[in-house]
Amino acid sequence: MDRLTEAVEAIASRKEELFALLAELVSHPTVSPPARNSDAAQTVLANRLAAIGFEVDRWTVYPGDDNIVGRLPGSAPAKANSLIVNGHIDVAEVGDDASWTYPPFSLTRGADGRLYGRGVADMKGGLAASLFAIQMLREHGVELAGDLLFQSVIGEEAGEAGTLAALERGYQADYAVVVDTSNLHMQGQGGVITGWITIESPTTLHDGMRARTIHAGGGVRGASAIEKMAKIITALQELERDWAVMKAYPGFPAGSNTINPAVIEGGRHAAFIADRCALWITVHFYPNESYEQIIREIEDHVGRAAAADLWLRDHPPVFRWGGRSMIEDRGEIFPSLELDTKHPALAQLQAAYESELHAAPVVDMSPTVTDAGWFAHAGIPAVLFGPGELKYAHAVNESIDPEQLVRFAQIMARFIASWCNTSKEEKE
Ligand SMILES: [Zn+2]
């Protein structure tokens, strides 16, 4: 039996060790928001990575939330393909856990055989299984010619830029697998950007001035920022409808590209005409669009609508797009990922899947967004591929099928051994 086959078989025969690692990760309540609570869980991963030969880089993104990047240098890194395995350590909120059948922060095997706990599907299962796969490769002496990077980032659930921070720190590779929840589908995704549109008047008028700003002979060109925002909302609805009619992307229901007026804040007191109004919008776009392009389309359309208004043309709305954290900035960006279905790495991942499951994997589009888009945005080809089902992620009684976790680890072991031993030139 060759070393890779031994490693793949050991994943199954030693699966209780994988579940124990998952249990340890689940025991740390890395809930986000409020976040700033992932240090202990990141230490678990950092220690594991160091124990199997990784150089570990750990840095603080926010106090209490460090990113971890482990690098396992390949034996011929200039010649062979490198790989990033990326996942997030934070988990969705639990709220009142009274409705949970099992305690959310204690991994429990249910009567149905599934594993229960917050984050098992999204996505401590993916992190634990990938790391265990790599550990088995190491313990069975499977050599990797290319560099292997393992990233455990913070903040994904709160739109925090943990993965962007790792990219900005300089980590690159020839391919990236984001092991977030995909039920073993190989997926691309659309993108999301939030933005604030603000209308502000340089003058604050008393409520008693309203008659002079709206009636014949008043002589004051004033405006309620709230009423002017209604025009902006109408313009956004027109654009949203045009997008729904004119744009489409395979794998998405028509009209998925929405512009949601999610939050509005405006006015100061009933005794004044509203001199400020801010609208928080959430915009969904397709995989073949960039958030930069979406910003231009919205600013252009809203700008033209404003230019046709006698007051707004002199006091145009101001835009503030995205942000690095919903908690700190009240803004986020998830770039889109257009899946390159011809990429040799995806072909190798599909082959690894087929050799374990004896069926072709589903290649489609995620109905949600993950950090995978950041790699595409940075020019690194990537795929979303992980265990767990979205219907259980973020849900009460989050659970995962332990057999799927084992299968995922086996597929990852085969894929890593294949891709990181493929020469950069041939790419086949
Ligand atoms: Zn996730």
C-alpha cells in the first residue's frame, strides 16, 4: 500500500481523533458577534499546526481575535503548485440556547448518529477535517513538493476582513480551497456589498419654516432630507428592477441581484425639518460582476436621479461603501467568485472526490457568500468546498453527518497530495 492510501485509510480508522479535535474547537464559544473571543480556539489550531511541522504566523486583527496562518514549506516550492486551505474560526450567534436539544458548545452525538454543536457545519467541521487530513499525510510520510498554507481566520460571520488581512499580509498560492459549508458541492458565489447613502443639508430649518420651503411665495429652497431620500429609494428600486430584467447568471434564480434598503436613519427632532438622512443598503451581485463595477452603476444612476432634482443637484448624496467589519464599521464586502470550471486544480479535486465517492461531484453556485471571493478578487483561483449543509448552519441544533466529515477529509488528503505534487508548468 502506498503512503497516500495509508494516510487516507488512517483518516477513517482514526476518525475518533478527528471528532475529538472538532469537539475541542466547538468547546470554545467563538461567537460573532460579539466576537473578540477566538484566542483560545486559535491556540488549539496553532499548536496542532506547529506539532506537524508548520511555521505558524499569528497576528492580532482585533484584540482577542488573531489570524493564524501555518505554512508547510514544500520540498520543491519553485517547481510545484502551492495551495491555501482557508476557513473561519468564528461561529454564528446562539442567543437563548433553551431551544437546543444538546448544549451548543459541547460536541454531542445525537440519537440519529449526527454530531451536534455550534459551528460543526459552519465551519469548525471543515477546519478540523482539513487539518486532520494534513496531519495524516504528515504522519504517513506523504511528501509535498509545493507549499501548503493553512489559514484560520477571524470574523467571517460579522463581515470582518480576516481573509483580506491574510492576503494583505502577503500570503498567496496557486490555488485556494475555502472549506466553508457547501455539502461537498464545488461552488462559486455571487457577491455582497453594503453601503451608506447620506443626504445632508448645510442649513437646519425649524419646523415652522416648512411652509416657506414648499409653498408659493415662500422663497426658501430648503428640503427635508427624509423626503429627498424617498427619491433615492425610488431610483434604487428602478435600478434593481432593471438589473432583474437585464442581468442573469447560470445557477441563480432571476432577480437574485437585489438592492435592499435595510436601515434608515434621519431627522433630529419633531421641531425641525430633517437636515440629514442616511440609508444603509445591501447589494447582491453576480459572480461575473465586481463590487467596484456595482459601485459605479449605483453611483451613476443615483447621481443622475439627484442631478434632476432642484435641491439635490446642489446637495448631492454622499456614498460610503463597504467596510472591514459590521461590528466596527457597519459595513462589509464579500467579493464574488466566478468558478473556473476548466482549472486543473478543480479537475484534481473532482478526481479526488470521484475516487472516494465513486460519483461525480455537484459543481454549482452557493446561495450564500463566503470568504472565497477575496481570493478571486486577489487574482488567486479558488473554490468553495466544505462539509456540512447550509440548512443546519446558523440554526438551532446545528449538526453534521460524521461520515461526510470523514469523506471530506479523505478527499482533501488526496487533493492536497495531488495538487502540491503537480508541477507549476504542466498544470495537469
Ligand atoms: Zn461560514
